[in-house]
Amino acid sequence: MAHNPRKARPSKVLIRLCDAFTRTDGNIICPLIKAEISIRVLYKLQEKVLYKAVQEAGTGIGLTDPTFLWKSAATGREMDGNLFVEYSNSQRFNDNLKQYRETLVRNLKEVLKVKSILIDKVEDTDEIIPQPIISETCFELHKLKLCSERLDPDDFDTGATRSVAYDTIKSHLDDLKGQYTKFAVLSQNGRGKSFILNLLMLLTADFEEEYGENNLNLKLPKDIDENVKLEEIEKYADLPDVVKDFLKTLSKEQTKECARTVIGPLCCELPKVKEVQHSNNSLSNVANYFSTNSRINIDPYILAQKATEKSYESTTKCIIHLRYGTVYQMSVNYFTEKDLQQQLFELVTLNDEDSSSLMGETNKKIRKRAQECLKARFEILTDYGSFTNSQEMKDKFQSPKDIVLSKEVQKLAGKTELYIGNGKEAHYDRLAMRRILRKLTTYDSNDEYSKKKIAAVKQIMIYLPSKILYGGKEILEMPGTDDSDPMAMYFIQTALNEADAVIVISEFAFNIAEKEVKHMLSSSDFAKYWKEKPYNYKLMLLAYPEKNQGWQYGKDDSEAITQLEGEERNKRTEELRLISDIFKMKDMMDSEKEELEENIITAFILPVLHTSILAQPTEQGEEYKVFQENEKFLKHTGISNLITEMDTFVSSRQKSTTEKIRNKFSHICQEMSDNSKGVREAARTVLCVLNNREIKDTLESTINSNHKKLLINFTRGIVELLKEIVNTKVDAALKETVKQAQTNWRRNENKIIHRGVFSPFFIGKNPVYKVLLYNIFFDGLEDKKTRIFTEIKTRIEALLQQYKGNILQQLTNDLNMVLGNNPPSFTLQFVQDAIGNELDDALSWYVGNKRRPFNVKTMRKCFEKSQNQCFKETILIPNFEKGIYVKSAKENTERNIKECIMDIKESFLFLLTELHMDGLISLNGRLKSKKSSKMWQRLVYKLKVFLRESNDDYGEILNDSMLMLEANFDEP
């Protein structure tokens, strides 16, 4: 009998699965990847799906028993690690690697977007390679989106619980998408803001194939059905962002109009472009900077940059907002006719007094710049031409209304223009948008109409497909602080007041930055809010020294660049010392100082070097070698850290929303295993009664009536609360402000010798003048306001809790009422356990998750709106626009101080009531459906849960979703 040899033991095969780098315009490697196309994220969130794909790929070629292995990278970021699959193998594998790759890629493409992956056979898990950065905000958004899709009740009918879960996660996801963290970029003119932003947009752009795929379902305005109303298209998910933004500005009456009739005229045709190849060649030239120490000359990516011609002009004349959008698109808003008239009348007021008498009370440099700019704008926006002297202008224009704008400008005034790419070819859409933007920001001496448009532009919003913006980041490019006219300075101050983070760009260090930069920063509301709650804000002091030859590094400078580490430490020490002086931190406790310093980023950035390195050529699929070979350089460019710091900051601001969803799901999953027997018979009785349609309708009518009374009582309580606080606390604060304003007026009245102080456009903050009327009127009011707003918020929360208790008690009574003569079996605790979380979520919509939340920040905006309106109508407009002398204006002002300030009270109450009504509409939508109370429906469904076996598929979906939500970005 022949001897049976021992069966050979299967060997092990190790496969590395990594995210591949892609290249953007100019063949530049993109350092970022979206979570939705990442193999690492797929493993983290949907391991079962990935396991099935790798198992099937191994089947037939001798690879069995796949096991996942994760190896962390040395970067400190867990998501930078590499994923490996270990197989058992009973045959030679080397010849089958190509087949394995093709099968796995095909499997993943069929079910998911994952496609750009590197699949390599390796010897051990030490063979890890660099991969694209995954944004934490992108990771969290993708996680929520996946859960939302898995729970969509339209796909799988499992009743009310799943519907509630879906509604909750969907609403919070929509809420996150509507939130933007604003990064304001502040510097002097000519420091390279536009150039740096262009490089960041280029580096992180969606690649061509990705651009087309992301816009496959794009619904352009021309594709909207002819008779569809505006209110109907609000629900379209694939509308361009600029159209969605426009829809938010419409009143309810306006939404009844035909969509194409309203939106169509706003949409402007994109220009045809032919310079695609030239642009790509220009962008790819950046590779030579690092490899051959060559000078670079690249075309602007999207934003206008300084050129040799007219380099003395600022390329940013208004605030340009940058947000992420899958398609290139832009909205342009123009000043109203009234705004433009008030701005131009400022020139008349600047010239209507003896300039020698003004020097002591005006900022001489700003005044001179204001006159120059306004004179130029006057000639552009009107047809009057130039005036021989100031008296001629004064005689002709007694008020802003006397100024007649040119016919072209009248047509532009108050208008909105929308520019939208076709979503198919990124190169063409980008270059068309670049051309339009340049015409809106850079004067062309041969194009008179373009000059008029530039002078009339109020704001530009650009959505573009650059991943650095993804996840709710909004970058505000502002005019430079020096040599800017008062209007630009006012824009800068307003933007800083609304910013969540400020990026200050200097040439070498903040210490030697221009005094205008330091003053604008230190006097802004951002500085005040940052000092109060530093963890909610971020100050980023970036030095961009690359324009100087000593800071230009090539491939042979690997040792020289390491010296930056010591320079950065010294820079941080000096800048923290200066910040401490500017923001008066010396008297703070050490713990407060430390918290502020933790939220200050100081760094050198070398964006040209970083971009040049990532433009180096490689074989396809070997882009990671660029990162391996140039690790030392890339570590010191500061760009990766900047991207990561921005993302971490935004993510920290979004964590509370994610926690809400996680807690909600935890409750739902726990409920699935709940099978309480104490109320089984009572539940059966209730459901039996409700099976009778006639009895059910009668009962629900009574229940609806009871809950309507509770809502009326809650509303009455809120209205009474708002009236009480406004008529007591606000009234007292305003009366104190009147006294202080009258005292301030007496001290400063003699310093006001010019009508321009009253310019309504600047709301009493005209930077031309040393005396600011706004400060005279409202000195000391800020702290009082904050205390009042905090009290309103606290007392509203108490009323909401009281309302919650009343609803729970009423629902308990309703349940026991259905039992009829049977003894009460349902307790308040039972109802609380059944619907407490859903009720909390519904009530949270009163204080607001979207658009206009009823919080301290929104109340502050309402108060400021009332304050500015009363200030304008009572003081500024009457004294600026009616051609009266300064003496009469001062007399009017003194006489109306009390009326101006006390009128704020009624206006503020009106806006608070509007805010309450908005919250009430949101709340009502969460508590009530067309037929009955949603909480009652939810409660009845809870009873059904007690009387049925659990749905295994349903439970598995919820549990998988819960595991997905618990997946942490920074944990293996």
C-alpha cells in the first residue's frame, strides 16, 4: 500500500490595502481624500462589507480565511495607519495578484464609491506607506450619511421607531451641512493672501473624474420643469448651492411664484474659454521650483492675484466667501441704490467743511484715502464727470437722494447674479469662473461697464470643489488693512466680528506686522469673544516668507530646512508675548492664559515648496514615494499642519451634534431589547380599543385638543416672559445707557464738526473720524446685553422643561383614559422611558438647530439690528441726508438721544417675538402631524413593541448603525 505523504500546511499571504493619491490640475498630488472613497474608512465603518469583498476576491485563486490587520503610522494620527489582509494560501499566489486586484476593485465599485486603492503583496506589516489625509469632519459627515441611508424608511418598512430614528439623524445631518465655521484671512495688502489661497485650492481640488461623478445628478435651473413653484424645488437635493442660498432669502409669498421665472433671469451665461492647456502647463511649472531651483510663474487658480500690470492695486475689493461645492458656482450681490447714494454722499460731506479745521478730529491718512477712492467711485457710478471744486459739488447735492446713478448702475443696484458651471468638465468651469471673478475684482481700463460692476459689488460667494473647504469650512478673503478706503475697513471689521477663527498672514512674524493689522484684530468683537471662550475660537498667526530668497528651498536643502524648528519655537515665544500685551493678558490667571495660548497657532508656511514637491512626476500608483522621499521637507512646510488644525477645530465645534445622535441611537437600540411585561395587558387593551376606527378618531380628537391647550399655555408663557424681561431688564439697561450717552455727548460734542460722522452706511463707526458716534451712544451696553440674553435663555429652558413635564403627564393621562373603567396601569416613568428622548429632540427645535437658533448669539444679532435701525432712523439719516448744517445736526442729536435709545426696546421685542414664532413653527412640525400628535403616535407604537417578537433584520440594522456611530476617528 502506497505511503500517503503529509498534507502540506497552507502558507500565509499578506496583502496591503491602501488609499491611492490622486492628481489635481497641473498634475499635482492631492494630499486629501474624501471619507466616502477611502478604503480605510470602509474598514472602519463597514467592515462586514469589506470582508465580503476581500473574501470573494480570494475565492478561486486559493486565498482563504481572510483576517484584517491594522498597523498604526508614526504620525500620531490613527487614520494614517495601513490596512492589511492576511490570507491562508494553498497554492502559488504571485501569478494571481493581477487577477486579485481586478476582482477586488470590481467588487468595491459595484457596491461603493471606493476605487482609488493600492493593492500590494508584502512580507510583513512593517511595510507601511503614506496615504492621503482624511478630514475628521468629512469622516463624521460620511458616518451620519451612511446611517441615514441605512435607516431610510422608504427602503424598508419597519414602522415608527425606524422612522423616528431616520428623521432624527437626517435632521441633524442637514443641520451640520448648514453650519459653517468662518476663517477670516487678515493681512496688509500685497502679503499674498490670494496667492496662498489659490495654492491651497489647487492642492486640494477634486480630480476631473471625481468632479463629473459628483455632479451626475446636478439639477441646473434650466432643467427645472416650467410650471414648478419655488416652494416645490426647495426639496430638491441636487440644486446648486447658490440657488439654495437664494431660496432661503425668499418670503413665503414669493415661494408661490414659478421657479424658472424667478431664478432664470438671475443666471448668467458662462464665458467660453480656450486657455485650458495653457493653464495646465502653467500650473505644472511649479514642479521646477523644488527640482531645479527655478523661479515660478503660474496663472492664478481661481482668485485674482497681483500681476506686473497695476500691481499697486488691491485685488480684493470686497469680502469674498469661499465654500465647498461639488460644482464651480458663484453668487454676486450688488449694493442697493440707497446704499450707493449714501456712500457717494460721503464725498460731499468730506468736502463741505474747511479741511484745516478737521485735521485734529479726523484720521488724516484715512480721510485722504477716502476722498481719493470716493472721487474715483463717483466718476464710475454716475455720469456727472469731475467737479471743478468742492463748492460746486456741495451746491448740487444737498442729500444722498440728489445723486443720480448712471443707468447701467441703476440696473445693477440691488441685483443678484448667479454663475453656475455645467458640472461636467472641471477645467472649463474653473477657468470660466476665474475670468468672471477677475472682471469683478480687477479694473480693466478698456471696459467701462466692468468698472461699474466692481464699484457696485457688495459681496461675492464662491462654491468650489476643493477638499480643504469640505465639512463646513468657510474662508473669508478680505481686503488688505493698509491703503484701504473706509468702506473696505468697515467690511473687514464686520467680517472679523463674525469670524470663528482669524488667520493673520505676515511676512516673517506677527511682531513686525503692520499696526493696522494689530489694531483691527485687537479692536474686533472676535478678540473679545476669543478672550471670553477661547475653546470656541482660534487665532492663527502665519508667516509667509517665501517671497524672500533666503526662504526658498530646493531638493538639496534638506539640512537647511530643519533649522526652521528652532526658528518656529522662537517665533512662538515672541508672538505669545506680544499677544499677551495687545490683549492685556498679564492680569489673567495662569490657567486662563494657558487656555488662550492653546488656541493660538503660530507657524511658518511654505506653500510654494509644498506644492512644488507634490508636483514631482512619478509612475501612476507610486505617488506615495514623493511623500517618503521628501518627508523632511514636507514636515516643515507647515501646510499639512495647517490643513489638520483647521479640520480639528471645525470638528471640535461639531461634536455636540454627533453626541446627540449617538445618545439617541443608544436609547433606540436599548428599546429593542426591552420586553417589559408589567404593561402587556394594558397595552393589549389600548391597542384593541384603538382598532375601532370610530373610537380611535374620537379619542385622538380629544388628545389633540388637550395637547393644543398645552402648546397655547407654553406660548403664552414665552410671550409673557419676553415682555417682562424687555419691560424691566432691557428697559433699565437702556435708561442707564441714555444717561451715559448724554454724558458722553456733552464731553464730545465740540469734537464733532463734520456731517460725515452721521453717515448711515457706517452706522456711527466711520473710520475717517476719531470720534465714533456709535461709541458715544452705546458705551457700556454690551455687558448688560449679555447678562440679559443669558437670563432669557435660562428662563426659556425652564419653560421648556415645564412644558415637557406637562406633555408627559398628559400622555400618561391619555393612555389611562383609553383603559376606561380598568385601573390605571401606565406610569409617568413608563411614558418618560418610551418617548423622553424623542420629546427632548422635538423641544430642542424650538431653541433651534438651523438658520436662526434662539440662543445668545442670535439674540445679540436681533438687538444689534434693532439698535442700528433706531440709530439710523432717529439720528443718522435725518442728520446726514437732509442737507442740514452740523450745528443743527448736533442740536437734533442731543434732543433725540433718549428717543433713539429707548425705541430699541419695542423693536427688540418685535424681533424676539418673530424668533419665538420661528421656533414655534419648528416645534409644531416636530410634535404634530396632519392628523394627530407625533408623541402619541410614538407612544402607541411603543405599545406594539411590547406585544411582538423583535424584528431581527431591523435590530441588526440599528445595532450596526450604532456601532458605526461609535466609531472614533482617532481610535483603531
